[in-house]
Amino acid sequence: MPEDRSDEETSDQESEEEEEESDAPELKKSRNKALLEFRFRVEQAILGNYLLSNKSKKNTPNENEILKDIKLWGVTLLPKEGHEGTNTVLMKFLKSKRYKVHEAFVLLRKTLKWRADFRPDELGEDLRPETDNLWFSNGRDKEGRPLCYNVLGKESHKKPFISGDQKYQKYLRWRVLCVERGIQNLNFRPGEADSIIQIIDLKNAPGQAMKEVKLICKKMINLLHDHYPGVVYKNLIINVPSWFLALNALNLRLITQRSKNKFIFVKPSRVTETLLEYATIENILVQYGGLKRENDAEFSTDDKVLEANIRASTTEYIQIPVNEAGVTVTWDVTVVGYEVTYKEEFIPDDDCSYKILLQEKKMKETTRNTFHIREPGKIVITIVNGSYTKKKAFYRYKSRPTVPMYMLMKS
């Protein structure tokens, strides 16, 4: 069975990161020179009306005004318009072609021509599979990139996942629409995130969808490389069945190596662990082992999250002290990988009072609970790790003064 990453893929990623982080003065100078030359060439092409064609013609004043509005991903391409995102967008094309201005210019023209034919920014809602919540953006990674989720397979309960070339093309157009919607979360301002992370969930996808997953991945690699340089930072294909990884080990290695580690295939047991490489636990949705919930009225991503390491075959105790009565305590707990026994108790400070068992279970999901405190004490959470691997728990809590419901009813 293949690992989720190969040594070659890791080295590709490291070389990319080294290139991005390099700050040698001479290298910066040459790149700035390339950007200035590229800006000039793009501006001349727009004003000369040959950015989209090989022939130039004299423009009327009205046509000049229209040309000023040539945009890519919502950013004006005419440098003299002074849009703060123009340099960021142009730099993506330069970087993808190793700062060779002519090649970057050719790639930009091909991209604009492709967009004129494919019209990705005009794809309608009717191109998506006929179900809700198949695409959404929720949370950010550690560098501020939007996390964009594509949930596949829910529509399979109504009809086949993909059938025939027509539906394949329609589905591919929907995948492009997902990228376009992700780009709408970016403004390309200097110093801010200028790429997205796509998380493609195959949990509910039927077996026949896996062949199409490979085909679409190959096609999307070409589209992303040719027409969206540097826009998608990572494609995390999660909840991929182990049998699929085993049967397609060679193909998946070729996909990931050709795309310089942009596509990462993740089996179900490593979803949370993999997402944690990119995002903090409070930015990962609860259905993927994180703490983030939709429309959460209790916690936000600004609330402090604590960690606890649980060694193999040991028991860990997490204590939430409550020093006053008349408050309600709310807490979130998740354990990466689950497979632990979980128990919650309230233990009063008064030895004459009784302990209260709140719940005890085999942990299979992120847990949230609330308890009204009538006397000082502590909430004690017991986590028993019976496995042979180390686990990590994340938790947060807060308390607020409240009046019990029965007292409100009396009044």
C-alpha cells in the first residue's frame, strides 16, 4: 500500500519552499527586473489590442476604456491602473515559468484565450450536481489560505455518480467552478493569502466514482498548471479507500510527482492528522476531527485551544477547574484518530458531596458538553488510550454565569 507521500514528492515540495523563501539580493533584483519587463509587455499588449490576438489595430477612445477593464480573477491586468493585486497575479505566471518573461507572456495569453472559450467565470449553478452543500469554504490554514471543501458522492443516492462523456464533461466544468468560487475568497493584495487549499472528500463516493477521480485529477492537473498557476496551493483528496490506494499506487505516484506534490491522497485514518499539517484544530470542521462548527454560538477560532499528549497504553486526565457556583461550563474535546475510551465527571471540592458522572463512551467524534455548576469543583475528563500509538487531544472550555431553568420557572 502506498504511503500518502513519497520521498521524491517531499523533495519537490522542499525545493519549491526553498525557492519561495530565498531572499538573496541578486535573485530578488533579477525577479523584480523580470516583473517590470513583464508589466511593460502586458501593458503594451493591452493598449495595442494584441493581448488576446496576434494582430494589433488602432483603438478608438471607447475601446481603450474597455481594454482597461481586462481582468483575471477579478484583478485588472493593466499595470497603470494601479490595482494592488496586479503584481501578485502577474508574478504567478512568472514564477510558473521560472521568471522567463516571454514564456510567462505566452502562458498568460493562452489562459485568457482559454477563459474566453471556456467562460469559467460564467459557469452557472446548474452545472453543479443537483444537491446542496457540495461546495463550501470554511476556515483558513496557518498561512491564511481559505479552506475550500468539495464533498463528492451525496448525489449518488439519487442517480449514478458519473455516467458517460457528457456527464464527465459537466462534472469537470463543476470542478472548475469550485476553483473559481475558491478564488472569490482571495483579493491578491500584497502580504495576504493568494492561493487556496482544496479539500475533496470521497467518503460518500461509490466505487464506480474512483475511475473518474483519476481521470479528473489528470485533467485538473493540466488545467491548474496551464490556467491557474499558483492559485491552488494543495489538493487534499481525503477519505480515499485503502483498496484504491493499493490498486493505483503507481498511477497516484505519477500524478503527485508530475504535479509537484499538489495532489495528496489521504486514507480515512489519516484525515485529521493530514489536515493538521496545514490548519489549526480550531479551523478544521468537526466532521474531520476538528473543533470548528457551523454557526457556533459558543466558541470562535479566537478561543484558546489546549493540547494534551496521551502516550500509548496510558490514561490522561484533563481538569477544568470551576471555583464558583452558579456558572455553566461548556467544553470541546477531540482526540486525533479517536479509538479511546472517554469519560466526563464533575468532582466537587466538598468531600461530602457526590461525584456526578456526565457521560462515558468510546470516542468516535468530537465531543461537546455543557454542565451547570451548583458548587465549586472541577470537571475531570478521563481519556484511556488502549492502543499502541501515541495520541494527541485538543480541548477548550469557557464558563458563563447562568440561572438554572427550574429557578426561572419558579419566578
